[in-house]
Amino acid sequence: MARILLVEDDPQIGQLVRGFLEREGHQVVWARTGREALENDPPDLVVLDRGLPDMEGLEVLKALRELDPLLPALVLTGRSDEESRVEGLLSGADDYLGKPFSLKELSARIQALLRRAGKEGARRYGPLELDFSRGEVRLLGEPLRLSPTERALLFTLAATPGRVYSREGLLQRVWGLEFEGNDRVVDAYVRLLRKKLGDDPRSPRFIETVVGLGYRFLG
């Protein structure tokens, strides 16, 4: 199925989740600290606790995203307040699950994230084909040459067709939290992508501008 990095310091929760996911067919690497998590190869998906003994879980996510900007991430936390959930999502988490949680719900959320991230392989959108596992892009059957940033931006948008991403959200996912430029760089790269895709912003086939909000991939 998928190679999942589980970052959880609680031995009872860690053993329970690892055993359940392995029975579901996944390969699970269990790290008990943030440092241990960062010593592993990038996984297909990360499930991580915010309350780690050596560092904050969102800092671990930030470091993992520098290696793989498209890495799907589900954050576990004992904090149930809305502010914590919003902070996690704004920091790049794709989903947020409060403790205690149902293992069946955890599995369903993981499957949804893997589908949205395209871990099942290639997807076709009319003349455009995206192979998420290989990072390849084809237009009208021919390879499309994109810069690493253009590719990361396109795959981020296309992972969840119809979802509106704010400029700030795209900055965090594609450029990282430490990027010092402003969000207008997103507009510039969207223009570059549209030009290479032959996409007319007035009648878009792939990337639509949502006025006052950001961008979405039409799929």
C-alpha cells in the first residue's frame, strides 16, 4: 500500500497505530522523537503527534516538507481547541485528528490523503497527464519541461481538484515557512505555469483564479 512514517512518543498509541496500519497492508516506520523522524527517508505519508519530547510536531513537518513539498501529512494532537487545529492546517498539515481517535477513522483519512496526493499513480485531466509517483508531466502526450518550483506548485494544486488554496497556503507548501518574499511570487509562477500549459486565465482549463481567495485546479 504505502510507506507511512508514524511520529508518536506515546508507546501505547504508537504500538496500536503501527499494528493496525500494518494489518491494513502499509509499511510503517515508527519514530518516537522528531530527530528520529528526520533520520528516515521521505515516506509516502506522515502521521505525527504535535507533542514530541524534543521538538514541536509542526517543526518536524516543516523539515520534512523541505525534502518533499508534496508530502501528505496528518497531525495527531491532544489539543482540541479550534485555534490549535487552525494553526496546524495553516502550518501545512493536510488533515488534523484529535485524541482520542478511532483507528477506522484514522485509516479512512489516510486513504483519502493518499488518493488526493495521487499516490495511486498517474492522473489524466484532458490533454494533461500528471504522474504523482514519478513527478512527470505530459501535455498532449509530450513531456512538459517545468522547473522544480513550477512542478511543485502544479502538483500541489492538482492533488485536490476543486480545493481553493490561498496564496499564503501555497507559499507555505511550495516555498516553505522560511521564505522571505511576498505572496505575489505565487501569482508570477501561476502565470508561468499557465503559459506552459496553454491555459487562458479568462477561460481556464486547468488553473482558475478565485477572486479574493487564491487559486484552484479545475481537474
